[in-house]
Amino acid sequence: MRLLLIGPPGAGKGTQAALLARRYQIPAISTGDIFRANVAAQTDLGVQAQSFMNAGEYVPDSLTNALVRDRLGQPDVLNGFLLDGYPRTIDQTRELDQMLASSGANLDAVVQLTADTDELVRRLAGRSAEQGRSDDTEEVIKHRLEVFEAQTAPLIDVYASRGIVLKIDGLGAVELVTERIVEALAARGLVLDA
Ligand code: AP5
């Protein structure tokens, strides 16, 4: 099972990625989490990524692609993986295509999570109050949503033209959203022992 989760900030990608990874026994790979871990540890990568993340901008493709190439070269992805938040640009999509082609693999599905803007802002404002993530301020949330629309939303059409997008309503209880995803995958014949 090779999956992507795509959707605007606050759509629930990270939340669902963790649950699906456990259910299907495949690693969830979140570029956002990897960057945040590097920022926390102040590695070279973290230092380079930090200012982009704090501003709600995407980290340059060259850094992001190198990180994912390295991660997908590790042995635990051989039986599948779930990418959360990558690719986000056309360049990253091309790069991922090349990485998969070189190992003779294909994506099985792209799970598109949707939620209306008011709900996205409400969720991220809630997280801001709880966790104080540096990019969850009102101004940066607004910019992240704009960056998603400008740079990432067009990728949905690219994958839709390949017939692999599953559009999932991300509103409602977390478990309900998970069940919607699992059912949509099963309807495509993508069933794994859970
Ligand atoms: P990243 O960490 O991926 O942030 P994001 O895409 O903005 O997404 P979020 O984590 O805010 O939201 P989510 O959709 O994962 O929702 P979540 O489950 O967390 O990336 C951060 C930054 O890293 C980027 O801005 C960029 O700078 C950089 N970066 C990352 N990947 C990159 C790439 N490929 N290229 C370049 N730069 C990259 O949920 C959000 C909140 O909602 C939580 O509080 C959660 O508890 C709650 N929630 C979830 N589901 C529900 C539900 N069903 N009902 C109610 N609340 C819910």
C-alpha cells in the first residue's frame, strides 16, 4: 500500500496518517514532523528550514526532495508507506514519480482530505492554544492556506488525471473520517489485514 495524504493545513492529515499507519502496519512519513524534529535539534536541515516554516512558506524543493529520497531509501518502506504532506509542489511530484519509477513502484491512492476554511482555522487556532506551534498564529495560518491553494491544490488535478484520487470529507469525528478513508480504499480493492 503506497498512499499519499493531501489536504490543506488542519484537514487532519497528520491525525489520520498516524491512525492509518497503525491500521495498515506501514510507516507514516510526515515531512512536517521530520522538519520540526530537525528544527528542535537545530540540525543543519532544521536551521535551513526554520525560517520558511515560521513564515508559513514551503521549505525549498531541493531540501525537501533530498529528505524524502533518503527516507524512501530505508528498508521499512518496502511493504508500503503513507506520505503525509509530500509532495506539495509540481517539482516534488515529478521527483516522487522518479523515485518510485526507479524502484518499479506505483502510488495506489491519493487521499484528499477536505474541510471548509472556517473549520480549518478553528482547528489550528485550537491547536495553537494547546501546543503553541510556531506556525499556528492567525496571520501565518492565513498564509499557509493561501500557499496550499496556490502550490498544492493543483497537484490534486494531476493525480486525478491518473485516476487515483479518493476525495474524503474530513469533517466529523476523527474515527468517522478514518472509516471513510478505509471504506474508500477497500472500494478500490486496497484492503489489508487490519
Ligand atoms: P505540516 O506539519 O505538514 O503542516 P500542514 O500541512 O500545515 O498541516 P497541519 O499539521 O497543520 O495539519 P494536518 O492536515 O496535518 O492536520 P492535523 O492532523 O495536524 O508542515 C508544516 C510546514 O513544514 C509547512 O508549512 C512547510 O513549511 C514545511 N513542509 C512540510 N512538508 C513540506 C513539503 N513537502 N514541502 C515544503 N515544505 C514542507 O490536525 C490539525 C488539528 O485539527 C489538530 O489539533 C487535530 O487534533 C485537529 N483535528 C484533526 N482531525 C480532526 C477532526 N476530524 N475533527 C476535529 N479536529 C480534528
